[in-house]
Amino acid sequence: MDVQSIARVCHEANRAYCQSIGDNSQPDWDSAPDWQKQSAENGVRFHLENPNAAPSHSHEEWLKEKQAAGWKYGPVKDPDEKTHPCFVPYEELPEEQKKKDALFIAVVHAIA
């Protein structure tokens, strides 16, 4: 399975998890903006190249990517303003958000 296909499954698993915790802001893969798809693909590549990386490492890579693209902390996710409530160190994430990183990794490794 190629990186984009794995990223699609990761994205949809993440979307389903988000819905289960009351977050309905995630679009389906086909409706997702390119920056969001690219971020998922980057996450897949990272975990394929670093199979022993912990969920905290996944979050750190995501933070680096977002920071390079001009994102910053904000109380709500706003792609236009480039703000995100998860733009904090891993240790400061709520447990339900930490589970998203663990889920992403599990999906990558289950498929790859």
C-alpha cells in the first residue's frame, strides 16, 4: 500500500475518533484540503522511517511542520488564521488528543 493510501486510512480513523469525542470538524479525505492530506502523508512517512517512534515524537514532528507553515496556538482550530489548540508540547495535550497520535501510529503499522 502506498503512502497516500495509508494516509487516507489514518485520516479516516482520526476523523471517526474525533467524531466519537464530539469533534465534527474533520472533513472526509476527499473533501480535506491539500495541506491536511500532506500532513497525514508526512506523518505516515515519518512512522515508516522511524518505526519505534513514540506518540510524543509524532506530535513533535506535527508541531515542527505546523510551525514551519506559520501555525500558532489558538483556542480553536482555524485554518485561515492558522491557529490550533493542539499547538502545545505533547505533555500539555489532553489525554483524548494524545490518543489520536497513538491511533495514527497503530494504523500506520497495522497497514504497512
